[in-house]
Amino acid sequence: MQTNIHYPSFKRVEGSVIVQLRRIVGEENVLIHKELREKYGQDKTEGLVFMPEIVVLPCETQQVSRILKIGTKYRIPITVRGAGTGLSGGALPVCGGLLMSMERFDKILNIDKENFQVTVEPAVITEFLQNTLKDNGLYYPPDPASKGISSIGGNVSTNAGGLRAVKYGVVRDYVLNLEIVLPNGEIIWTGANTLKNSTGYNLTHLVVGSEGTLAVVTKIVLKLIPHPTHAMVLLVPFEDAAKACAAVAAIFQAGITPSVLEFMERDALEYTMDYLGERIMDIPESVKAHLLIEVDGFDPMTLQNDCEKIAEVLERFDAGEILFADDEAAKNVLWKLRRNIGRAIKSSIYKELDTVVPRARLPELHQATKAIAAKIGVKVLCFGHAGDGNLHINFVRGDVDDDTWNLILPKSIRELFNLVKSLGGTLSGEHGIGWIQKPYMNIMFNETSLNLLRGIKSVFDPKGILNPLKIIP
Ligand SMILES: Cc1cc2nc3c(=O)[nH]c(=O)nc-3n(C[C@H](O)[C@H](O)[C@H](O)COP(=O)(O)OP(=O)(O)OC[C@H]3O[C@@H](n4cnc5c(N)ncnc54)[C@H](O)[C@@H]3O)c2cc1C
């Protein structure tokens, strides 16, 4: 467990504050015993534990407002938590203090079929929302691989991406309006429930992706689209991983926009099958990587033509025999494999980067990653949303010695991030900066830009109580 970072200006959560919190949310929703607080001290970020002093579970916006007023008055650090699946330590209470878990905000409030909109509370699980909307013929596309366990509020706060961002965009593209509570307890809506809005600065887009550092999100209005009726999925093997990377941009250049375009190295799939304990497929020794591609829409003939065009493109990159999955059972097997890669890698000690580059630069990023890992003798597994140029790079510890892991690897990560920048990319495509990527922010932002970020933070949160020490170095 890490030691919480104590700033003299922050106060501890003590007697009279606990009494006030119990009055607001009820005694059973204020967790003080260590065993009850324990699960809130970690998220899915590898190896980090920061214990909160107290956990509070509100279920109404007014309660959130009153809690924040207490935080501001007594200068108690407050960290907001969704489902705790974040991979950058964003929901960890690094300064201790009060952890506000949103788990009781779990209702879909209104499905507006006429306007293709839904209003939802932040703790609704992404997949549950998608399934409920699908039953109504509606589609909310953002589809993180963690959709079965992550919350919409967390997705909004990290600007999550996922498998279908390549065609449909990321969470920010679907958020129309937010009810938020500012650190001083004021409640506001950030925008309007309209598809267009050129009315001043876009507060909605500013709060999306702000990782709980500016305000607490209590209601979310999302844009929806009609649900596609057909989809075809292709699994494509390559003997040369570099060619698989290079094929990605060529597919778009041929005029096709797949709804999913994922890159998976051979070892990532082997790890996953071991983790699942299921030999889902036998991968010939010569195969080094796969592309997983989906095309979707409303007309099967168009999809068939798209698949044929994709196959033509892939031939130029020496792809192996393509596996077409057109029935649900076959598709589900492939989705299971892909969606479990992250979980499988998390069963080892690893460090993950969420790099993103313009998609045509993907081959260079992949090649440089391999070279850097080989130089320091660390194993690296790559997979991710190749269609977005978003590569998840996982350094796996194995039997690497302490010095290499703790001292040399961070330097190599910096070298890699510098390269990402030189390729026109950036540090995080979808997981956010949170706590663990913060030391590298000065690669992307100079002091002028960092000061703008600091200025925005201090306008929303002048006392700095909300999710302190995140994002901005
Ligand atoms: C196996 C696996 C696969 C994943 N795949 C993807 C993927 O494909 N794409 C992707 O984008 N991410 C992925 N993730 C990362 C993670 O699921 C996302 O970052 C997700 O959006 C986090 O949601 P959460 O509800 O768990 O939020 P948390 O982890 O609880 O919180 C994340 C951040 O949001 C803030 N926050 C949460 N709720 C609120 C609120 N109501 N108001 C203000 N701030 C709030 C927190 O303070 C924190 O900074 C994956 C994670 C795992 C474990």
C-alpha cells in the first residue's frame, strides 16, 4: 500500500464532519471500518493502493452538493469514484480524505425516443445501458472493452473510447449535456439537450475527460443513433506484425470505415487463452499478429462488398486465410477473446501505456516499441484500437530485475512517449492521465499550456479539494 500524500492545508476527516456526513446520506452510507473502505483504495491500475479516510455513498444531487460544501469548508480532499475500472489511477484518493462513490446513482432516468436521447445517472453500467437502448432500437456506440464493468459516469469523466470509436467516435461525441456539482456545492447544467450548440465556451466538453478534477457529474444526457441491424466480423492472421499495422491505414484509403479495427499480437492472444483456460483457436507458429475487423450497417449486400474490398486490400499485405464470422456464436467467441486481453495481461505484473498516433504512423510506433523493449530486455505485448492509431503497450515484468523495472523502464517509457510526440501522437488515447501518466505531461505540454490547465482547474476548484494531484504536474 502507498502512503497517502498529506498537505498541511488539507484537514483530516474528524468527529463533527462524520456526524454531518451521516446526517446527509444516512449512517449506513458512511463507511469508516477499514475492511469496508479497502476496495475503494484501488482501481484496475497495476500495483497502486491509496486508502481513503472515509467513504461516502450519496444517491441524490443535493447530497453531493452538501458533501462538497463540507469538503470546501473544512478543506477535505474529495475523490469521486465510478466503477473503479480506471487504468491511470484517476479514482485513487492519493491524499486520503473522502472518497465519494457514485455507485447508488444507478438509474436510467428517461429514454427520449422522439429526440434520440437518453438521460442517465453516472453509475449505470455501460453494457446495461447499451442493451436497454438496443431493446428500444437505439444505439449508444461508445464501447470500451470494459463495458460490462465500467460506469457511464467514469466513461464520461475519462472520455472513454473503445472498439467502435473508429467509426462512431468517443464518449465526448455523444454527450449533449451534464448536470454537475461544483466543488463549492453549486449545481449547474453545462449545456443544452440539443445536437448543435455554439453558445459560448463548451463547458460540457471541458468536463468530459476531466477525470473528476473539476466537478462531480450527477446526470448525463447522451445522443443516440439508430441501431445497425447487421454486422460481419473478420479475423485476419499475419506472419509479419509490421504488415498488419501497415494494412490498417490502407483499409481506410480504400474507402472503407470499419466499425471495429483491432490489432492483436500473437502473444496477447496466447496470454488470453491461457488466462481463460480455453484453447479457443490454434495459432500457427508463423502467425505473429491478427487484425480483428467488423463492418456494420443496415444492408447485408453493402457489408458483403465492404468485406470483399477489405480482403483485396489485405492481400497486398500478405494476410493469411481470413476467418469470417457471420453468426452470433462465432462473433461472440472473437469478442470474448478480444475483450479479455486486458484482463489477461492484468493477471501479470505489467506497465501499460495508452499511446495514440495518427494511424498511418502505427507501424513506426510498433517497431520502436519492440526495439526499446529489446534494448532493456523487457517483454512487451501490444494490442489495441489500431483503426484509431491507439496502441496499448504492455511491458510485462516476468523475471526482470528490480533495477531494470523501477529505474531503467521509466526512462524507456519517456523515450517512447517522446517518439510518440514526434510521430504526431499523444500520451493517452482513452484511459486518461490520472496519477500514473502525470510525470510525462511535460512531454506534451509546455509551461504556457500547463499554466492554462492550472488556470482552468483553479477557476472550477479554487481550494483544490477535488481529486487533488491528478493530471497536472
Ligand atoms: C479490462 C479493461 C479493459 C478496458 N478497456 C477500455 C477501453 O477499451 N476503452 C477505454 O476507454 N477504457 C478502457 N478501460 C479503462 C476503464 O474501464 C475506463 O477508463 C472507464 O471509463 C472507467 O470507468 P469507471 O466507471 O470504472 O471509472 P473510475 O475508474 O471509477 O473513475 C475514472 C475517473 O473518472 C472520475 N469519475 C468517475 N465518476 C465520476 C463522476 N460521476 N463525476 C466526476 N468524475 C468521475 C474518477 O475520479 C476517475 O478520475 C478498460 C479497463 C479494463 C480494466
